Amino acid sequence: MQASVMDVMDLSPGDFVTLLASAAITKGVVLSVDEYFVTVQWISRPNMQGKVTTHREADLYKLAYRGSSRSLQSAGREGLSPSD
């Protein structure tokens, strides 16, 4: 059986993600990924800032950019804060 594109998200440590099941705005950084689970530290999540949780990859959505010093420096040059 062949995996579909939706089955493979290819998350890596340092990627920014959001939690699909949450009605609130959430943003976290991937700390680790194994065969079944992703460990995330939350930057923006009600009552969970700084906390670490583990989720199925299917419960997360990868945001457009990775958390690297280069992307954060670029955001600063454009007058944006890294959380924008």
C-alpha cells in the first residue's frame, strides 16, 4: 500500500507547528520526532506557553517557515517580530 502525500508531513526539530484541533491560536516548535509522535514546546497556546506536549503528527499543521536564526534575523530586518 502506497502512502499518500497527506500521510507524510516530514516534520523536523525546529519546525513551527500549530495544533489543528484547537480553536485558539497556537504556535509551537518541534523538539523531536519519532516514528509515531512529535514532541512540541508551545510558544503561543492558552495556559501552555513554555510547556512541552506530545502529539500524533496528524494533529499538527506545519507552518510556512522553520525556526532558524536566519529566518528570525530576516524577520527583524523587515520590522517584524519573530512571533508574527
